[in-house]
Amino acid sequence: MTIAQLSVHIHGLAVVLSLIGFILRGIWMLQDSPRLKARWVRITPHIVDTVLLLSALIASYLMFWRYGVNPDYVTVMIVGLIVYIVLGLFALRLGKTKAIRASAWVLAIAVFLYISAAGALKTATPFLSAPAPAASVSVR
Ligand code: HEM
């Protein structure tokens, strides 16, 4: 396995952990749970998200950037990550009412799923593009 492949696998693992953690914290936010203030609950997401970003940067460099290439779905992931961070801040910290926090939480999850689909399917339009038809050769 190459370092690029390893980075993509680590990135994928961090993506799953990040989503599970974000969904859990959102549920605790909706329940006004004191668990949200626990030390490990506040620290772990920073570690997971740092791994998510570092592995993404290493994979992007090794697979694309060092060859002067940048696929559009990587741009989707970079812009999407920024949107996800801002929505996440509103969901768990800045939202003034629970309705605002809940809406930001749902939107953040939707953005996260869109980014994941773009990364997994390697396309900026994962919900639009039909799978390529199988190549067919007609022999007469
Ligand atoms: C919330 C943010 C992000 C999510 C949810 C996300 C999600 C994903 C997923 C699900 C994959 C497929 C993993 C696999 O095949 O095992 C992937 C691949 C990848 N991601 Fe991300 N990603 C995010 C941010 C980023 C960022 C910021 C970058 C670039 C700096 C990036 C670069 C990549 C690259 C290079 C791949 C490999 C694509 C390929 O195999 O052609 N990702 N991402």
C-alpha cells in the first residue's frame, strides 16, 4: 500500500468518526445534556478533525497537487469543509435559539454527506451524474 492510499484510508476513517461525533454532540445539544461539556467530548473532535484534514492534505498532494492537478471534487471537499465548520459552529456554539442550532446541525450533516459522496464517487455532482454505461462493442 502506498502512502497516498494509506492517507485516503485514514482520511475515510476520520470522516466516519467525525460524522458519528457530530451527530452525537448534536443529539446532546438538543437534550441540553451535560455530557456536551465533558473534557473528552470537547477535545476529541479537534483531534479527529485534525487527522481528517492532515490526511486529506497529504493525499491531495501525493495524488494530485504535485502533478499540478486539482480535480473539481477536491475543490468541493475544501469549500465544503469550510461550510461544514461554519454550520457546525452555529449548531454547537453560536446559534442563539435551539431552532437555529437544530437547523444548522441538520444542514451541516447534509453538507457533510454531500462532501462524502463527492469524495467516495470522485465527482463534484454525486447526486446528478449517472454511472457511465458499460463499454459495448458490436461485432458484425
Ligand atoms: C468534511 C470534510 C470532508 C469529508 C466529509 C470528506 C470525505 C471524503 C470521503 C468519504 C472520501 C472517500 C474515502 C475513501 O475512498 O476511502 C474522500 C476522499 C478524498 N478526500 Fe475528502 N473529505 C473531506 C475533506 C477533504 C479536504 C479538505 C480535502 C483536500 C484538502 C480532501 C481530499 C480528499 C482526497 C484527495 C480524497 C481521495 C480521492 C480519490 O481517491 O481520488 N477531503 N473524502
